[in-house]
Amino acid sequence: MAAPQLIRLAAGSLRVELAPAIGGSISRFEGGWREDERQGRVDWLRPASPAALSENNPLGMSSFPLLPFCNRIRNGRASFEGREIRFPPNHPAERSPHPLHGIGWQRPWAVQESDATHAVLTLDVPASTAWPWRFCASQHFELDEEMLRVTMALTNLDRAGMPAGIGHHPYFPHTRGTRLTSSAAAMWETDAEVMPTTLAVTDTVEKLRAGVVVSELALDNNFVGWEHSALVQWPADRTGPARSLLMEAATPLDYFVLYSPRGFDHFCAEPVSQCTDCLNLLAQCGPGAVGGARVPPGQSLRASFTLTPHWS
């Protein structure tokens, strides 16, 4: 298979690669360092492997967009203002009945514009049985010498109001001693199928507020009342000095997903606008517990977040 087209951005020591054809994904975000007579480069996000690129596998990218819903829909079934959603299973590696991550991550995006420090990707999606609303989306990537900014928009092109969720799915390197600090009000506990059951202030919530070594966690959970920032800290290692990255988001990215499987070389800290199975839980739990939005015809849902590296 031919190598996918990559868009490369550069500013100062920072470098970003985008893979439009692979779900409009970020395939790499790296930076250089210099300390006395030593110098090198580190990955701020887990880089896409050659195999992931050649196989067009978005699950092997550094980060991919989540839209028009985030996380899972139970059995792919939900109703909204008289329209029925019948979304098929879509995980390429699991036999789960609960589709996840939406549509954008599994479609090629078009390059609307790009130069040395910014790029705009776009996506048009017709209505279907799976998602009975027509919509379009865009991602604007802006790189400067200090940070990467991602701005997303989801626009309803249908004649009826559309439910919507939006977010991104960053994969961070997980090395020995990696720490994560992020404040939220509560966490959705889950069943064996990773579907939400109970909203609670757990020990994990308290640990994350104080900062915790990621290897102590084994999670795939949603957090509500997120305070819009997450700090990842890595100790000095063979690739470079001690360092950190601050992820900051703006409303409506008021929710947070943490996926931290034990023994893996990565974990995911995701800024999102809704929790798992939002559409089916909304009537029972209310918008504060699950989030989500209604986008009128011709209107847009917009969101942005930044990734800012720091050297300790």
C-alpha cells in the first residue's frame, strides 16, 4: 500500500505531522531539546508507527477527532427528536456491539489549506441510517514555537436539530514514572463492557487532583466537572531531560476521558463534550452528568484545545 500523504508543520523546535487520509489524524508531535552539550528530540504524543501508517489505522495515530459523538452508544441505538440512530459496530479489533468514537476517525479528510505552521482539514458526511443527519466538520491546526492549537467545528447541514458531541483522542507516551494531574468533580464507574453505571467521587478522582503515577491506574472512564486542564509529567530518561506537557481546553470540552491500560506504552487523556452513551442517559441523568449538545440546522458546535510542552 502506498504511503499516505502527510502534512508537516514546523515552528521553532516543534514539529507536527498530520495524516488527513487516516481519519484527519495527528500522526506525530515532537520537539527538540538542548542541555549543555547534549541535544535530541522527544515525542510529546505517541508517534504513529510505519505499520499504522501503511495500514491506514487511526488507532495507531497520535490523536484523532471524535465526532459527531464521543465514546460509545449502547448497542448503537438511540432516539433524538423523532429520528432513530442505528449505528453499526465499528471497532476494527473488538467484537463489541457498542460503536465508539463517531464517524470522523474512520473517514478520509480533505486538505482545504496548509502552509508551514497551519493546516485546515474538512469532512462532509451525508445522512444515513447510522446517523440520520447530514453534517460537515473542520479541524484547524496551528503551530507556533510554544504550542499546538487544535480548533474543531461541527456544522449541522440538515433541516432538523442534530445531537452532537465533539472532542479529540490524544495518545501520550507512558514511560516509567509518568505522572498525570487533572481535576474533575466525579467519575462514571462502568460495567464489564465499559458502559457507565454510577457517577461517584472515587479515590481515583482524588488521586488525579493531587497527581498520580499513571502505572497505578487501570482505567477506561469518563470524568464530569472537568476543570479543562491536564498536566503530564515525564522524568528524565534516555530520550531527554525531565519534561511536561499541559493540555488545556475550552467549553464545550467540559468532560474528560482517561484510558490507561496496564502494561501499555501509552495512555489516552481525551477532552470531550459528552460522556459515554450520552443520548440514552440524558433523560435520566441530566445534561450536567453526561453533556452533549443540540445543534440547530445551519448552526455549528465549536471546540478548541492546546498542547503546550515544557522543559523542567
